[in-house]
Amino acid sequence: MIRGSPAPELRVPLERLQRLKPLRTWNVDFEASRLKDGDVPLQVGDVSVIADKTIRVELVLDQTSDGVMVAGVVSTTWSGDCSRCLRPVEGTATAEVEELFEEHPREGESYLLHEEFIDLEPMVRDAILLKLPVGVVRCLRREECSDLSLKFLGAMDEEGDSEASAVVDPRWAPLEALVFEEEEGPRNS
């Protein structure tokens, strides 16, 4: 998709709000590939929205003296890898939005209101990116991964138990060989 030409699903004609009985709702489903900027997907770190996933937009539009207020919900499914077992993990990103579109937008506070339409694409993109998980993603629903974490957590709680001390995460095994010198009394500052 070329920047500057929004997807038809995300282009709301302003005439809808100027009728005697305004059409204030805008509900649409579309593929995430519509929001890609060239080859760049919707992604934060290792978590992304796969191109063929559906993005759901449910909005209510209100004309105000400053422009158009848009409020509602944007949701989609994200994918990533579990930080423990590296298996694929999926989750849902749901963002509640309440944004102002005006002719002369203020950076970081409002979005551009075009003469004949509202381009929802920047708002939808921002809302999704802000709701994607940042940092550690875990598949706590998978028995193998949650059992693994419980096994190691249990071993940490029962340090004196010989069975628990036998359970060592192999990733930390090289640390067992480290020997630290004991500190000799308190340091003077």
C-alpha cells in the first residue's frame, strides 16, 4: 500500500456526519496487510500482527466544533514466541480509542481531518502498536511450559531438599563452576 492513499475500509466520508440523520457508526474488518508500510509489518520487538490476521474496528464518530471525535475499540490477534519454550504464542490486542481529528492537528494530540474524509489508518496503526506486548511473552496456558516453570520455582523454594537441588536449569549450569571470594569485613566509604 502506498502511503497517502488509505485503505478504503479506513477512509470514512465526512458526508455521513452531515446528513439530517447522521450515520455515526463505523464497523469494519480488514486484513492486517492493509496497514503494512512497504515490507514493515505491525511489530514491536518479537511480537507482530501477521498479515492475514483480521483487524476489527468498531467506532462511533461525533462532529464537534473542533473537528470529529472518534471513539471505540480496535482489536486484532498478535503472534510471538514464548520466552521459555520458544513455541509460537498468540494473544489478543484490544485498544480503546478516543481521538480528535481536526484540520490543523497538534502533534501527539490529534490526527489530520481531510476535507472530505477521515483517514483512520494512522490512529488504528498507533492503537494496535501501543497494545502489543513488550518484553517477555510466555505461554502459561501450555502444560509443558507452565510445568517447567513450576518445577524450577518449586526447586528454588525447597533449597534444602536434595531432590530440589538436583533440578538445575541447564542454561545456568556454567554458573555453578564460578567461585567468588568472600568479602573481608565492611568497606569504608
